[in-house]
Amino acid sequence: MRDKQGYREQIERLAEIYPNKVMLTVPETASVLGVDKRTVVSLIAKKKLAATDISSSNAKNKRYIIPITAIARLAAG
């Protein structure tokens, strides 16, 4: 399977901004994508952005971490 055009460039950009990180928080992801945090959560809910739920089972608010590969794939279109 071929990578989307621009995917590798996005990975390199994310690696420069966040060296040594493979997962980002919702606020970090929102900043990189230039959108609101609620938009990131909506993308996760719609399964357009892969994420891992790290909140406790009884938490009122969900907490997610997002792989930089998923962010790069979304940003590449």
C-alpha cells in the first residue's frame, strides 16, 4: 500500500515539532491541525482519526492519545 502524498512530509514536520514523541494529546493534535479540541474529539468519534482512550472507566470526560502516524495521515488528506 502506498502512502498518501504528503504523508512522509507530515511525519517529518511532527517529528520536528514533537521530537521523541509517537503519541500526542488532544490539545497538541488540535494545535498541529489548526482546529479546536472539540473538532479533534469529533474526528475521533467519527473514526476519522485513530486514538486510544486513556481515561479511567468511570471518568466523566474522555482522555485520548493520538498516534502521530494517524495525524500525518489525516493532514495529508
